[in-house]
Amino acid sequence: MDVITATVDARGQSCPGPLVTLHRALRDAAQGDLLELLATDPGSRSDVPSWAELSGNELIEAGEDTGVYRYVIRKA
Amino acid sequence: MSQGSATTTTADEAALRRLIDEALAEREQGAHDKENKITIVAWDGHLDRVWPTLILSTTAAASGMQVSVFFTFWGLFALVKPEKRRTGKKWMTKALSVMNPAALKRAKLSRYNFAGLGPWMLSKVAGDYKTPHPTELLETARDMGVRLLPCQMTMDLMGVKREDLIDGLEEPIGAATALLEMKGSAIQLFI
């Protein structure tokens, strides 16, 4: 069972805020850790998958609930 | 005799094979490194040009890419310390620095500047949408390991001294070094 190691709250932040915040949180995480990213920036829908491809981290989950986007990332 | 030469040939082939494999591995490694690097030439000092430069730089750094930004001509003034109103040694370079306000916080828009009303409105709207201002992004970029490279030639031309520039910059470089940075990058932009 995979457990979320940390939640990164980037709600209210706009480009490039959420990715910069996520990057900082990842630096403190260990390889294989699962991080949850919360964002309200609609740009994150395309940007988080692109970021995952660029950075080599794995995007395992992406969803939206009442205006809040939620992503689960596994640190490579 | 013939057997001996055949053995030598096999050994040579093995050595050759090893060299080829090494070269291929090296090339692959090099290609990978290159894929992961972006170099931006920041030539323009206007707010609406430096801003996207810094958004792209910080996003690339957040994606694990190596980032180099070469600040040349008007772009160099983005690196001037905020408290420095005037740079230059001669009256002409001083006049130029006043006409082209130094430091990001005084940067103008390339269009719709309206005597400072444009930049103020853009910063206000960006603030409401929580888009970080370039002054903040520049600090973030520096903290994230983005290599900020001042142009030595521009510094000489405009009389900008090393102490006029903010801390945490790389050593000033010239055109050849900038080209080398670009050559080793998958993405090169001139903004």
C-alpha cells in the first residue's frame, strides 16, 4: 500500500509557483516517496505532466475536485 | 604464423570493439546531458521580456534541467542592484543607464508603458493572481542554481562594475563562452 509522504500545498499560486514549490519539496524527499500536490492553477493540468516528463519523476495520479487539482508524484 | 596473426586480429578487434562501445556510451551520456540543458540569452531589459525569461528559467530548474542565462546589452541591467540608480563612468554611459533604468524593479514595458502606469498595472494584476514578480523570480532562480552569467563586454561598454551587480552571479563571460553554453544545450533562446 502506497502512502503519501508529504502534501505540497500550492493552492492560490500561479505559474511557475506550483512547480517551484513542488521542486523544493522533492529535494527533501527520498527516492520512491509519494508526494501529493494541491493546486488551483488551471495551467497545472498541462504543466504537471510536462514537468514529470522533463524531470523524470512519475505522475501516478491526476484529478480535480471542486476547483482544486490534485496530483500524486513518485520521486525518481 | 597464420594462427598468431589471427589471434592478434581477434585481440585488436576486441580492443576496437571496446573503444567503440566506450565512444558510444560517451556520446549517449553527452546527448543526455545536452537534452537536459537550456541556455537563454537575455538581451532585452524590458519587464515583459525578462519576466518570461525568468519563468522559463525557474520552471526548467524545477524540472531538473541545467539552466544558464546570459545577460547582455539591455538585459544586463536586470542584474543591477536595486539601490543602484546610476551606473557608468563617463557622462554618456551614465546617461544611458538613466534612460534605461537599472534593476528589475524599475524595468519598463516594451509597449503600453504609459509613464510607468503599464508596469504598475501588470504587477498589480500578477500579484492578484499570485504570479511572482521578476525581482522575486530572479532570487528564486539564483537559489535554484540557475547560472546567471553577466556579459563582460556589456559591462565594459556601459561602465557597469562587478559591485554594481547583485550577489550570487557567475563570473562575467564573453561571446565564445556564451556560444559554448548554447552549443551544449538542447534549447537555446534569445529573448
